[in-house]
Amino acid sequence: MRRVTPLLRRLVLAGFVGCLWAGSAVAQQSRWVVRSSATADLWFHGLALARFTGFGTQPLYRPAYPSEVRRVREAAGRTTTRLEREADGFREAFVADSAFEVLHFVPLYFVAADPEEMLDALARVARDGRESIGELPKQSRFGAVTVASVLATPQERAVLGRFVAALREEWAVYRTERGEAADRRAARLATATRVWQDEVAPTANAFLQRERLDGGVIVAVPSLGAEGRFFAGDPGDRSDNIVAVALDAADDGQAVAWLALKELSFPATREALAQARQLPADRVAAERLTGSAAAQAGSLLLEGGPPAGVARYRAALEHAGACRAPFDECYPLSSPARTALAARLR
């Protein structure tokens, strides 16, 4: 998935990202931490229910997620929500306008805001565009600026407003469901943290430091698919990075660490392919190739550590992508592209 567009990079360099982790101790830590986020959970839950998929090799959201949510709600006697009823209309509007691809990253721009603060800010963007951003709380301004800059037409803002209104109603139900899963989520996050610290970091740390990815936050989200999200914040802060990956219901949390490594391999992978002139001119083809190459990059990085780590990484990515073929067939890579990638990783 495309991580930082030229527009977003300009916003970052203009200084808007300063509020991203303001006041948070996490911003000052030169290490990676695994956590959950109600803001990310809610937003990605909404996009998953709308079945707003991407064009990469792997799904942005778990295809089975909407039906799983409905089964849980039916078992609890909960009626269909507005978001569920209007999901098809939202998907059609999002797919018809490529500007709405920014929605796949929205909670990463509101990482210091709670769900209500994010929804309030986006409702004001939908109503007034950039006019009222200066009046927003500091933790909401960067996200508001970003979304307002991309969804700039009245028609786009109207769609955003309807989606935010539906998501606000959804939060009343989803907040309860999320709370019911708190204990299991905490146990899985603890497992993910252990795997990252004990198995991934010892092998990958040298690479991450070389790529200026010394630290940041790994956000585990139940609705995400095999394709995660990565956002590099302030270029001057090597620990201001955010990764969002799947917290699969069928996994005990271990896959979170392996999927995060794949996402963190993406920037170096794209650079290596571009410098070797291996990236296709077609945007969709380039995105698919980079996704496969990032998956292979994680595997190549782990070859410097215990063999069991490579096997667990590959198994996690095969499962997350619901791929029934061997890893190299799930994530194909030409010989020239592999050579360029290996040279960069060394």
C-alpha cells in the first residue's frame, strides 16, 4: 500500500506533523512498542464494513470481517446499524474517486486523538473544509489538514460527512463490542510484544537503524487484512513512525510482529526497485510488485537470524494473505528485482 504520497510529504516538511505524538512519552522512546488504538479500530472497522478494498496483491481489510461482525451482532440480538445498511453506497462513492484512498490512512494521522476527537475534526472538515482547522485541538490538526487537502471538493466533503455521521452512530455499538474483547486483546498484544522483542528485533534492528526507523508504534487492528499501513512522521525524529497491521482473530498475536516487519521493509524496498528501474510505470502494477518485494524483504532480513524465524514469518504472511501456495508463489519476485532488493538490504 502506498505509504506517504508527495502531498503528505509536503505537509510533513511544512511542520504540520509536530502534533502527531505531542505530549506522549512514546514519542521520546527510541524503540518500537505494540499497542491497540480505539481510534484506529473504529475507523478501519468502518472501512472494512464498507468493503473498501485496495489494488495490491493482498486485501487491505479481512474479506470475512463484515460477515463476522454481523454474526456476533445477531447472536447478541443487535439490529443492523446505519453503517451496515449504507455500506454499498459508501463503497461506490469511495471507489469512484481515487482521492478517497486517503481514508485508508486517516487514523494514523489522528494517532494522538480519541475516536470522538477524530470524528469531531472530520465533521468540521466535511462542513467547512480548511476554514475551521485552526480552532481544532492540537492533536486533531494534522489529520484535519491532511484530509481537507486531499478531499477538497464540496462533493468529496459531503461523502466524508455522511460517512463520519454513520461512523459516529456505529461507535455507540462498536465501543461495547470492543470492550467485551478487551481481555483477549491484551493477552494477544502481550504475545506480539514478546515476539517482536525476542525474535524480530534482534535480527532486524541493524536494518531498522540504517533506515532511520529506530522506533515507533505498531498498532494492531482486528479488521485489517494482510496489507498493512506505514506512516513516517517527522523526518527529524527517527522514532516518529507508525505501523498498523492485522490482529487476526485466528492468531494468538504472534503474526502482528512478523507483519510489522514486512511493512517496515516497504520504504527501502520501493527505493531499491526504483533505483534499479524495476518498478513498472503502471501505478497498480508497481504497487503490487512492491507489496510482493516487501514481503520477500522481510524474509531476506530474517535469514541472518535463527532459521525458525524465517519459517514463522513466512507462515504468518501466507496465513494473513489466505494464500494456499508456497510463500514464493504468494509473493513472486523476478530475478533482477530480487538482486536489487538483496543489494539494498546488505
